[in-house]
Amino acid sequence: MEIIRAEKMGFCFGVKKAVETCYEVAKTTNGKKYILGMVVHNKDVVKEMESIGFKVVEEDDILKEKDSLEKGDTVIIRAHGTTYEVINKLRNKEVKLYDATCVFVDRIKEILIERQEAGDEIIFIGDKNHPEVKGIISFGKNINVFKNLEELKGSSLNTSKNYSVLTQTTLNKEKFLEIKEYLQKHYSNAQIFDRICGATSERQDATKKLAKITDIVIVIGDLNSSNSKKLLEVALASNPNSYLIQNENELDLSIFHENMRVGITAGASTPEEIIKKIENKIRGNFNV
Ligand code: F3S
């Protein structure tokens, strides 16, 4: 057996920064500390944060004023960011806010505000239920959100309006290029911003490469993480023997055999410790 890791995998820049912010705040701040939702999209990371003194406060509870936040408590905004309404509520509560929103998410939000102020209508491509998307679009008004090219094709865009097209950071690059090609062909009045995060496409490209040269691909990441699910999609397209697992307890050793080339990749919110535990479990069982 041979184990091959993807050239790019695991924690991205924004997630690493958000987790570091939590450790820093845990060391330097007394009093009650909260993270807003999951600081990153990984349950094991959230558990680790709870073990160093953080509690999770949910956006919905803040919006419904059902939270137990008090003046002076500390709240960290996660890498995906949050909505305009939640930030306002938090400011009104006079909590100490640490904004760990990834700079790439922030930049999309800034472009959206700039272009809307300039008079453009905004087309946003992404999952409208994803916290990142909910957060970004909350800073604009009447944003048209489309999940994919099919949904976009079904809409009635106006050829006389100016559109700015923005996307979720984790959008699949190939899907983005399809959308770009369609818009360029039919709507010269649409200005397209390519703000897909480099970390995402690098991990997707590396996974594609890995899936082609291995017999089995193990994608490690949270089952609810959008970028981990996309890595699985990419892996499956080249290698049907691909699986998404969250941690070593979910590893089914019966899917491996001695002469396999095993590919390992991980989503941008998967910590190295989890990757190592899985890799070691395979190595331990097959003497690699
Ligand atoms: Fe930021 Fe990209 Fe990670 S947008 S949070 S560096 S996947």
C-alpha cells in the first residue's frame, strides 16, 4: 500500500487565522467567551474551542434576543462572517467583538457594497442557505441569488441593466467558468468578478490530480462543510471509489486492501491532527 497526500489540503489561510484568534483570545481574555456559530465548519474544532473556554452562541438566538450575552462578554465572528443584522445586535449589546471573518469573504462584501452604490444590480452565485452567502448578501438590497447555471438561465435578466456578478468563495471553478461563458455570450451588461478563493480551487485541483493517480480517495472533512463536500464531488468525478469521512472513528478499514494507492485530501476547515489520526490508523493496520 502507498499513501499519497494531495499537494494542497487542510486548513486554509482564513480558517487558520480564525482558530489562532480563538487561542489568542482564550489566553488573554477573562470573562465569558463565545464563538458565533461554528467558528469554522468542523465539529471537532468547535469541541476543541469549547475545551479552552468558549461557548457557541447561535445567530438565530441573537436575532430573536434569546441569547444570554451580556455587556463586556467576548464574541468571535467566525471565518465565514455573519450578517449585518447580527453585527448590529452585537454592537448594541456592547460585547467585545473580534472579527475573524476571512479577508476574502470581506472583499466580496466590499465589492457588493461598492457596486450597488454605483447603481448595479447584483447577481450572486452560491447557496443562499450558506452562512457565508447569508452574511455577504445581508450587506446589500434585493440581491438575486442563483445556485447554479440552470437557475440563472431560468431567470429573466434585463439587457439594459448593469449587473455585477459575485460568487461564494467556495464555488466550484468549473461551474463558475460555465456561468462566466454563458453570461459573456448573452449579457455584455454583466461585469463578472472572479473572487473564488484560491485555497478552494487549489484544493479542488490537487484533489482532481490525486483522484486520477490513486485507487481510493479519502476526503476528510465535516459532512456539513461546503468545501469538503465539493472536494468529494471533484474526487468522485475522477474516481468513483471516493469517500468523505469526518474522523478516524468513521474510517471503515474494510474498504482498503494491501496493494492500493490511497489518496488523502482534506477540506479547508479540517485540522492536521485529525488528518494524522486517520493516516496513522491506515498505516497501522496495513503496516505502511
Ligand atoms: Fe477564506 Fe478561502 Fe478559507 S475564503 S476562509 S481562505 S476557503
